[in-house]
Amino acid sequence: EKERRDALLRKKEADLVRTRLEEERRLLRQQSERAMESMRAEMEQKQSALEQAYKARLESSRKAWERERERREDAERRRAQEEATTLRNAHENEMKELQKRLEAAGQANAVQ
């Protein structure tokens, strides 16, 4: 009888230990899953932040390149306008000089 009670008691203790171990494993598994999910969410946030930073730098570089292109185009346009003005002024001066010569030649012919 005592041996049977001892065996039954040992079985109950073993069952309790097994139940506690299973519960601890279940809790550890849940903690591990929560930790993995937390790390996954943190990594996704970091990835998103990196992507946003990359997009911002890319946009900044694009805008800087666009400003530089516009600056070069404006400089080229100003240079072309200055050149056109210089050529127009030179042409006008030549025409005035030719007009003066024609008038002088006309007056010289009239005197003869």
C-alpha cells in the first residue's frame, strides 16, 4: 500500500514537474516570439527610416543638380544676349559709318 502511494505520489510530482516545464517552455516560446516580432518591427522602422533618408538625399541631389543646370542655362542665355547686343551695336555702328561715308560721297559728287 505504501509503495503504491509512494509510486502514485512520485507520478503526481513527475506530472507536476512536466506540467511546469511545459508551461515554462510555452512562456519562453511566447517571449521569444514577442521578442522576434519586436525586433522585426524595429528593423522595419529602421529600414523605412533609411529609405526615407535615401529618398530625401536623392531629392536634395536632384534639386541641387536642377538648380545648377538652371544656373548654367541662365549664364549661357546671358552670355548669348550680351554677344547678340555686342553684334547688334557693332552692326549699327558700321551702318552709321557707311551712312556717313555715303553722305560724304554724295556731297563730294554734288560739289563736282
